[in-house]
Amino acid sequence: MDEINLGERIVLFREKNKMSQKELAQRIQITPSMLSQIERNNANPSLSTLKLISKELQVPLYYLFMTEGAEKDIVVRKNERKQIGSRDKRKPYLELLTPDASGNIEFFEMRLQPHTENSHQLMNHEGEEVALVLKGSIVLQMENVEYVLHEGDSVRIPGLAYHRWYNNSDEDTRLVFAVTPPNF
């Protein structure tokens, strides 16, 4: 197993976000010297500090712990997809179709069992989302409007639009969606 270089990963995502060490340090309320030590692997940050770093760098926390080899992969085999969420039939199930979030776009497959939703409340995220219904039908609630989408239908959701998905049918629903910039 490859050794994780946490400091290098932080530098990678900080530079991708075009953020200086000083700027990131100010945003997470630590000294630039401390951040420099973390990036050089000379200090072990607390979990709360790592959470702040991942939030400011707009990457999921676990991305800071991925090995370099995982980023170089360009093919995602069906049985090797990263899973987000649970296979509990009452909850949405997501699979990441892109190798990681190091690019400019993420691609997912979401499965919703009959009469389930991805969230009890409307949620938003930065960037645009485009979805295609592969199987079944689904309701997209965006702001105060509901859209019923059937197999083959697609939709574009503007950045920061509050929305949620729910399957009010008696059959499973599958859809694929792309999000840019990556945010999961």
C-alpha cells in the first residue's frame, strides 16, 4: 500500500484553488508557520483542523488521505466505484463514476428505491449539475417548483439553486449526474 503524503495532498488542493499558504492559514485560523509545518509533514494536524482545511479547499476530507496512485487512474471499473452513502434501501445510494475529484467535474450514478428521497430538505451547492434519468421516474424539487422526469429526460440545475430529488413511484430509479466544480 502506498504511503499517504498528507502535506503534499494539502499543497496540491491549495494550489489547485489558487490559494496562498497565508490565505488558507487565515481562513482556518492557524498561523502560516503551522500550515507550513503541516504541508511539510512536520506537524500532525487535529481532525478539526483537517476538516477546516478540506472545507476551505472544497474537497471531501477523505481526498486528503488518498494516495498518489489513485489520482493517476483514468478508468473506473464497475466493481471498483467509490460508494457514497449506504446501501440501506431507505437511503439514496451514490457511486462516483470519475476516479476522484481532482478534475473539474464529477460524475455520479444515484439510485433511489421507491418512495425515498436524497434529502429531507432542499440543499444547494456551488456550480452546475446536469442529470439524466436512466431508469424509472423521479421528482426534482427546485426552489418552489417540482419537475417530474422520466427515463431519458435530462435537466440542468444552476449553481446555488436549492433542490432535492425524490422517487414517489413504485419502482427503483437510477440517474447519472455531473457536477462542476466537484463538491462531494
